[in-house]
Amino acid sequence: MLKPDHTDHRIRSQRTYKEALTLAMSDRVLLPDHLLTVESRLPEMPHAVRAIYNSYYWAAHSLKARAWLQAVIILNLALIGFDAFLDPSLLAPSLIIRGGIVTTILVALWILWAREQNHAVQGASLIAVSATIMIEAAALGLLGGEALFERYLTGGLFTVATAILFFPIAFSWTICAVTLATFLYVVMLAAGPVADPLIAVFTGCFYCSAMITFASTRKAALRSHWKSFKSKVRELRDQETLEQLNVELRLAADLDPLTGVRNRRAAQEEISRICEGGAQDVAFLMLDIDDFKILNDRYGHAIGDDCIRQVARSIADNLRSRDLVSRYGGEEFLVVLRAADRDCASAAAERIRKSIEQLHIGEPGNFIDRTVTVSIGVALRHGDEAPEKTIDRADEALYAAKRAGKNRTVIAPSPADGPAPSPRRSDHQRREVA
């Protein structure tokens, strides 16, 4: 029965741990970056920050408290036989005290620690452990007589000392538990049957100093855990920033810096993914700005760049979100239409061409005195045709549109209807036709 509960608790604590870290990492208003780099103490933090940290800390360490409680429950039950071995008259009291009262209290605390509790409840649980263990040791020690009293009392104090190391609670509650255990030890030692009071006092001082040392260790551990939390949040934020930069760098590497659309390399990679995925009815549109060299020479490179930017924007505005546009050359663009038949591709090409005719290149009040047009070649991919072959056919259709007078759309014949495409045009041939 304990194993399923342990598994549920582990899953719950892991979820709480991740949620607390995610909230701390993402909320830079609540926990600014500068608070993660300067020396600070948890009590100085805003209540909301402390609440997040407490959830994180409980999730990271509550398993230790439950493991300690589980071990003490098993040990306590095993000691019933040990009590009877030392003194047979202790069997009945041990069954009642260890097996009944103390085990019930420890099991209740074990169940309590299965879920996150507020600081007061967590602290009170360690106080309950201190009082229960010390009273149990004193009661059984008294019943066992002088020979067992001091040993049982010392054993109880040692057990409480280990609890201080395992219970993830605030330092103030740790001090309360240490004080209570020490106080009960001294009072019971003074009131109980002790063979040599002087040795008992020295033994008590030794174990009390050990308790103080354990408490100091707890304080140092709490400071270390707080620093570790800040370091973890800072590391996660740095990772998030680095990932964001990597995304931006990858995006910048895929985009044409002038137009903001995909560049040729990114387009080729995306086309390969589309075609390898078995996409059907893919159409390719090859577009080239007519007489761009004349425009560039007459009006200057600034106007030429503005023309290319506006043409790219106009193409993108007339496509669906699933379609692809890329700058394929200087003034040449490649469009990939998904799920597009001949009519759809032709309509898209004409829509783009007419939209570009309406562009006004230049500054308001100083537009250039000519209309910008494009020639478009359209080719539909057939079967398992290599995308490079389809692009070649679209390029040949574009070449035909240029020869036919420009500012028009030409649809390439399918491989079965027409001759094999000519070799792909060189850059020199493109400049001649443009």
C-alpha cells in the first residue's frame, strides 16, 4: 500500500517542482533578474516569491521527510520485540505505546506530508515528532527502570536529531523542535531514575551540543537551498534567452534580409519536406519583375530595393497561410502552392500579377512614373516528379511569358504533353530576357 502512495507522491512533487520553477522563471516582475544575482535572504522576499519557493522546496525535499517517517515507523515496530527481549514486562506497554499510539501519530504525519502544507503545519509536524519520540522514550524508560531509562532517553534524543536533518522546514521551527527536545530531555533526566547524575549531565550536554550542531547544519542547508533555487531560475532564464536567440538566428538565416520572405536555401529545404511528405497537387510559380534593370538604372538602387520589397509583400498578401514565397534571385521569386490544381494556380498567379500592377513605387508625392509588372510561369507537379524538374518547367514558362511580351502568365505543359524542358537558364540569359 505504501508503494503506490509513494509513487503518487513522487509524481505530485515532481509536478509541483516544475510548476514552481516555471512560474519563477517566467514572472520577471515578481522575481526580477537582479534579485537572482545579489545576496538576499528568503525572509526579505515578497510573500508571493516565498510561496513559490516554499512549493519548490517542499517538492524537492518532502520525500526525505516521508522516508524518515517510514523508516522510524518500521524501526519503532521492530523495537517492540527488542523491548520484550530486554525486559519481558515491557511487551504489553510497548505494544500499546510503540505499536499503537506512536505508530498512529507517525503514520498520520506520513500521510500529512504527502501533500504540500503551509509553514505552520510543517513546523508543527516536527514539533509533534520531537514530543512524541521523547515522551515515548521516557515512558518506556521509566517502565524499564533505572537500567533502561537513560539509554531510551538518549536514543529518543538521537532520533529527534536525525529528524532535524530530514524535515524540510523553516529554521525558526527547527529551533523550536531542538529546544523542545532538549527541554524534555533535561526535565525527564532530572525527574527520572538515573544511576549516576553526573554522567547523565555530561551525556546530556554532549547530545544537546550535537542537536545545536544539527540545527546549525540545517540553517546552512536552508541558505544553500535558497541560493540553489536562485541559481536554477537564473540558469533556466539563460537557457530560455539562448533558445530564443537560436530561434531568431535560425529565422534570420532562413529569411531574405531585404524582403523578409524565405531565401532560396530555406525554400529548397521546405520544398524537399513538402515533396518527401507525399503532398499532391503542388504548383510552382516562378515570377520575375519586368525590365527591372531599366528601373534600377533610371531611378537608383533605393527605388529598386523598394520595388523588390513591395513586390514581395504583394505576393505574400495574395497567398494562403499554407503557401510559400521565397526570393529566388535578384528580382525573381518562387511561389509554392499546396493543394492547388491548374485553375487554382492560374487564378493565384493572375491575382498576384494584377495586384503588382497597382503598386506605387517611391515616396508619397514622388512615385515613379511607370507601372511595375511581373511575368509568371506556372508548373504543376505530376506524380513523383522531382521538384527541381517542376521548377525548371515553371522557369521555362516564365521565359515564354517574357518572350510573349511580359506582364502575363504562362502555364507550362505537363511532362506528358510537351517536350522535355530546356536546360535551366543562366543568370546571363535571365538578364537578357528581363
